[in-house]
Amino acid sequence: MLIQSAADPLTKITQMGDVTLYEPAGDQPSTEGVKAAPNKQAAWTPAPLGKSSSDAPFQARSLADCISNVSTPSGAKPMLKTMLTTACERNCYYCPFRAGRSRTTRVTISPDELAAAFDTLQRAKQVDGLFLSSGIIKGSVTTQDKLIDAATILRKRYGYRGYIHLKIMPGAEYDQIHQAMQLADRISVNLEAPTDARLSALAPKKEFHRELLQMLLWAEDIRRKHPGQRLARSVTQFVVGAVGDTDLELLGLSDHLYAQASLTRVYYSAFSPVGQTPLETTAPTDPLRTHRLYQASFLLRDYGWNVEELPFQGDGNMRLEVDPKRAWAEEHLPHAPVEIMTADRAALLRVPGIGVSGAEAILTAREKGAIRDLSALRKLGIRAPEQAAPFILLGGRRVETQGRLF
């Protein structure tokens, strides 16, 4: 195990490296990435750490490598994404920070140091938001207290009113979750797997129901009991593809949590093997699979679909070569096309290429007159009406997508 000697807080943050690889935080995780500070020059750059090449993805070259572009409800922000410690007493089989992994550089920063360093960066306009996680040392409750302390210091001592995303440690207490929700804009509980059996194969020291799922249900209970308080919204994350999990399992639980825990979103992170972990020889997950999971998840969250309607194959997974909405349409709509001039909102949202804003635009436009062709749909803000063409009628007629030759 590599132990770093005492260093100033900004050096410590940089030494922790890029924790963004496994921790999406914003509303557009596929575009989330590391960026330099707004002035194109990091405020401070430490000496290189000299890690081995196998650890290169986790080594930051400068403080700017720890700052990511993150899309939040109030707009895109350069966000510091870091941890209080890279040491951990848990042994999750996929994690670079797992107990006993000697290649991991263990760095710890106190809540006071973290808050002071963030304040320095924020006042220098290097960052405009904080995503704060931690390895677990001396138990989840102790670690959660430190995360809460860091956020409290930022809010009260430094008067920071900007965006904070706090991680909830597995097995945190009810009152701690309430405190975190009062301090943060968003909290996250990483379920990691969709069932108890899958979690045991991925992170054997974690308890699926008591330590993880219960945290999300408690957060929703807190919101219901304190309707007048400004409280953080909740998200979760799955590690996809490491232990045989299926799309049906992942999306079935996602659907349940959208309904029962009011999740803002679910993150799906493609598994990527890390050296010196029990899953280091397991094949990485195709990122296209997580892309399809996001598409299906939005159908559940935003489009009113039921999980039973999603186009699963016999193995419980979806096709990779086509998005789930189109796969459903290819099966159900060729012989029952949607009439644009009379269909209700729910039916319009079943058509590939027509999203929420497009459906609303159609409903408004057809009150004023007929929609006769694809160019009219394009004028309503539907960017690729050709995607919809095979599945719709306009005034009772099929749509021509290619001009006649003669």
C-alpha cells in the first residue's frame, strides 16, 4: 500500500486522482468529463506521483484533472469531484479503492481541509460545485459524519450556497440522511447491483436491503414528513455487467424506485476491470449497453412506460443494435401506425423521433390546422421526422420519405 506523507489540501486532492471514472454526478453522464479550469490553466499543479501504468486512469496530472463538466438542474458547472479518503475497509470486488489493494495510493483529507480547499477554488472561479464521496474507515456512521461535517463547514463557515452532491455511505443512520439532505442539493446511494445475490457477487461486505435500499426509502420518507423543507433529491448507481446482471433486473428495480423512492435518475456505469481486484480478468461491459439502459430508463421515468412493455429478449437483455423505443415500434406499429392528427399524448410518445417537447408541439399545432408532411413536423422542432415516418399517418395517409423518381 502506498502511503503519502503530509501535504497541503490541494496536493491531497490531486493525489487522490480521477474519481470521476466510476462516479457520474450530473444529468448527462455520457458527456461528463474532466476539464481544465475556466481560465485554461489549473490554479495549482503538484509534482507527479509516479504510479505504475496500471493505475494511470486514476492518476491526476494536475488539479484540473479533478474538475469535471457536470450538467445540473441549474446549468452546466465545473465541479470538483473528490473523496475524503481513498482508504476503505470494504472489499468490493470491482473497486480500485478496495481494502488490501496495494497499488492504490491512500490519501486522507479532513473535513476542515476539504472545505478550505474548495473555498479557495470556488473563490478563484475554478469550480462551481462539489461532488463529495469517501472510502469507509471506522465504519459507515463515522465516515458519514465526516461527509456531513465537510458540507456543514462549507455552508456555515464559508457561506457557500452553490451545488453540493453528497454520497450516502452504506448503513448510514436515518438522522444522518436527513442532515445530508438539508445540506446538499443531491444525495446518492449506490445500490451497485439489482438484487441481493448480484450484490453478494460484486460487493460481499455490503447488505443489499438494510445498508443500501433502505437508505433510498428513508430519503423518500424524510421528504414526505418534511414537505416544507428544502431537501436534496436522490439518485442511485448500478455497476453494469460484472456479475451477470440483466437489463430486466436493472430496469425492473429502476422502475420500482422511480415510483417508490422518487429518484431523480438512475446511473448505469459500464463495468471496467481494475488490476489487483478479484474481477480483474472479467471482460469489460460494452458502453452501448449502458446507453440502451439510459434510453429505456427515460422511457420509464419520463414517458410513462411500464417495464413489462420494454423489448427484452429471452435472456432478459435488450438488443444493442437498436434503441428500445424503436425496437418496440418495429414490433407493434407497422400494422397499427399512429395518426398524428388524432393521437393522444401517450400514443405520440410511442413514436420514434417524437419526444416530450415534440408531442406537446404537435398537440398545440394541430389545433390551428392540419399537419400534412414531414417538413411540418420538422418546423415543430422534431429534428429527425424521418425516424417517425414508418410508424405514423398524416391525415389517414402513410408518409412518403423519398421523392418519386418520375
